Amino acid sequence: AYVFQSHEEDDRKVRRREKNRVAAQRSRKKQTQKADKLHEEYESLEQENTSLKREIGKLTDEMKHLSEVLKDHEKVCPLLHCTMNFVTIPRPDALASCLPR
């Protein structure tokens, strides 16, 4: 009876070991897939970040250019000489009266 029980225990141990091995393998595979997915997401975010930085650079350049254009325009704009009209005559046609004809 003892030999039979020992053989059965050995069998059980072997099956448990195999089951654990398979579970560990599955777990490693799952972790690897998770890591791969995170890496792909990271790469995608890096590309998006680079693209957004490029866009910010372009918009910053455009803003500088438009600010310079506005400064140049303000020097010659007839509306700036009519600012008192807006205070004294709160009419919609005050703006029109300042525009060159």
C-alpha cells in the first residue's frame, strides 16, 4: 500500500509541477504581450508629441510674423487716430467714419 501511495504522490507532484510550469509560461507570455502593447503605445505617443512640437513651432513662427505685421499696421492705421470718436460717439458708424474712403 505504501509503494502505491508513494507512486500516486509522485504522479500528483509531476502533474502539479507541469500545471505550474504551464501557468508560469502563460503568465510570462501575458506579461510580454502587455509590455509589447505598452511599448507600441509609447512609440505612438512619442510620434504624436514630435508632431505637436513641430506644429507648435510653426504656430509660434506664424504668431511672431503676425505680431510684426500688426505692429507695422498700427503705425499707419487711421483707426488709431480716431480712438476719441469711439469714446465721444458711441455709434456703430463711428468705425465706418474712420475708415479711408
